[in-house]
Amino acid sequence: MVEKKRAFITGATGQDGSYLCELLLEKGYQVFGLQRRASLPNTARIDHLYEDTENPDFVMLYGDLADSSNLFRIINKVKPHEIYNLGAQSHVGISFDKAEYTANIDALGPLRLLEIIRNVDFPIRFYQACSSEMFGKVLETPQKETTPFNPQSPYGASKVFAFNVTKQYRTGYGLFASNGILFNHESPRRGVNFVTRKITLGLSRVKLGLQPLLRLGNLDAKRDWGFSKDYVEAIWRILQHKEPGDFVIATGETHTVREFVEEVAHNLDMSLTWKGKGMEERGIDTKTGKTIIEVDPRYFRPNEVDMLLGDSSKARKVLKWKPKVTFKKLAALMTEEDFAYAEREAILHNTIANQRKFMSYGLQNGKNSSQRKTRRAKN
Ligand code: NAP
Ligand code: G4F
């Protein structure tokens, strides 16, 4: 019998990790995912992979990128053919508040893994999740593999460290260690405090009357937004290539945050106009005359990355990869899922409101609800 390929994925509970688990299971791998201990469940994105059947090819193991001995024990036991290091404190804004922690996980985490790979006596292919945030205040447009880095956050700086050590372990020790320089990629599984998901869920809630408005930061920031599922296909291809290297993965289109808001409003059949400038700018729903978008200084960052636009020609040529989902399609699919999610929230909200009304009616009449039902039945 042919031995199954074994993959170890850090960040398996995250957006990309969950899609990568699905992809590798479809491809016949045995998948081992790293899971952090949390006080509440953090496996919502992957629960479906073991809910239906006990899947012997999918195993989650407790651990943390801050804990070398734990990582060593897992790697030595699992003996993976491939390691995908997707685990990270991945929020750029939060990295300004949690700078040291971000560096520990995002910069030293990959170094810990590389040190283990260098010291075990079986070959492992290593993928490091790097980021277009490394280009920061861009020194060239579009950004490609040869564009110099100019990071603007503790997150960006940590990813530059990760990029450099991955490259050094490749050239210095001959490891099969590759960097993916991925531009922003989103999905319905995106964390709710990243701007795209905040907009798709927020505007859906506004539309259904669950919240009055949405507060955002810099509306002028431009990003090259793709679809996470397309990008994990690229990640897998990077490790299947005959030689290791560094690859930019991007759509080659850039849009402002404001344009993303407009696209989502359009999908929700809300007619939106902008009034005012800078911090005073507001998005108005022209049908109701109500303000539905406000600019809030809390969401601005000490340093901003104004514009990102990737050139993924190398990946398209060498890996035969190209994105399938466009900006419009991405906004549409995320809006559709979040509107459905908000509708479920609205049903729950109404049920609770009705229950409260029902209970307060009972209390006002000095009866509990079961007594009131009895009285009504008698009437
Ligand atoms: P994500 O949804 O935030 O997932 C991050 C994952 O890392 C989660 O599974 C998280 O666990 C885990 N993690 C956090 N701290 C950890 C620690 N100390 N030890 C072990 N695991 C830890 O991020 P994503 O969007 O899937 O991104 C995946 C990777 O690609 C990240 O490295 C990110 O920096 C990088 N990247 C993302 C993009 C993008 O646009 N999405 C672009 C470029 C690069 P919990 O579930 O327990 O929190
Ligand atoms: O959605 P974001 O938080 O993503 P950001 O900072 O570009 O980082 C993401 O992409 C990187 C790749 O380039 C990844 F490496 C990283 O892990 C992460 O996945 O913000 C996008 C833009 C920023 O310019 C931000 O200032 O949107 C702007 N923005 C405006 N209002 C906002 C908001 N961002 C957030 N999170 N929340 C807002 O209310």
C-alpha cells in the first residue's frame, strides 16, 4: 500500500488553515492540525471535518508556536512530509498593541519550526505564510518578488524576519523552505474584525435593522483582494514545485475600502451616497436618509499601508496558478453568506424580544406565562 502524505498545519483553525485542511484531505493526505487551548471552542471553521464521521486522516493536536518543545514532540511523532506554517497573530492593527507577542509568534514561531526541521533526520518541505504587508509603504508598483520591503507595523516587520530566516535556511542548510507572499485574501470564514467581513456582516445587520450604522477607519486604503480558497490552492502548489522559492500570490487588481463598501451596499440593494470629507465623511442611505457609515478615529493605525497591488506573473507561469474569483464575485459571495447569517440573527433577536414581551405581559398581569396560557385557553 502506498504511504499517505502527511501534512502538519499550524493555524489549522484559522481562515486559510480550514480551507487548506479541506484541500489536503480531498487530495488524500493525512492532516495534522495545531490547535491552541482556548477557554471557549475555537474550531468552528473545521468542526464539519469531524462531525459526520470519525475521520482517521484528520487529527488535531494541542500546541502553540511559542512552545518549541511541544512543536518538536509533534513533528518528531507525526514525521510530516510537509509543514504549512499559517499560524500567526494576523491582525495588523492589533500588532501595534501586541507588538512583542506578535514578534514572538510571527517571527520566532517560524524560526522555531525551521530549527526543528534542520535537526530531525527526515526531510520536510516547509511553507511560510508571508504577506504583502512586508512591502508596507510601497517602493515599487506593482509589487513582485524583487520589490524591496518597507514594513510599517510590528506585524509587517515580523513577517520580514520570517521571510528572511526561511530564505536563509534554504540557502544555508539546503532545506526545502518556501515563502508565499500573499496579498489580502478573504472569504465568509474571514475573522469579523478584518475590514471586508466587518463590512459584509455590518451592512447586512444595518439592512435588517439589527444595528444602526457601521463605523470604519481609513476608507481610502487600497488593497488587492482575492479569495482564500483560490490562495490555499497556490500555497499547496508552492510546496509541490520541484524546487523551493518565493512566490507572490495576488489578483493584480486594487480597490479602496470605500469601493468595497459600495459593492456590498449595491449587493444588498441599498442606495448609498457619500457626504463630507476626511473624519466627517459619512455614508447615507438615500432611501431612508439615515447615516449608515461613519468614520471612527479608533480604527486608524499609527502607520498606514496606503496601497497594495501585486504582480503574480511568476506564480502564474511557474506554478500554473491563477485566481478564479474576482473582486465583484468575492464581495457578492461574502455578502450572500453574511446576509443569511444576519437573517438568522434577526430571527433569534425577534424570538427573544417576543419572549420578553410575553414574559412582561405575564408579570404585568401578576401571572407567569404558563398560567396566562391556561387563562387564555379558558376564555
Ligand atoms: P487567521 O484566520 O487569523 O488564522 C490564524 C491562525 O493562527 C488561527 O488558527 C490561530 O488560532 C493561529 N494562531 C494564532 N496564534 C497562535 C499561536 N500562538 N500558536 C499557534 N497558532 C496560533 O489568519 P488567516 O487569514 O487564515 O492567515 C493565515 C496566515 O497567512 C497567517 O500567518 C497570516 O499572517 C498570513 N497571511 C494572511 C493573509 C490574508 O489576507 N488572510 C495575507 C497574507 C498573509 P486561533 O484560531 O486559536 O486564534
Ligand atoms: O482588513 P484589514 O484589517 O487587513 P490588512 O491590514 O490589510 O491585513 C490583512 O492583509 C495582510 C496582507 O496584506 C495580511 F498579511 C494580514 O494578516 C491581514 O490578513 O485592513 C485593510 C485596510 C487597512 O488599510 C485598514 O486601515 O482597511 C483599513 N480599514 C478601514 N477601516 C479597516 C477598517 N481595517 C479594519 N480591520 N477595520 C476597520 O474598521
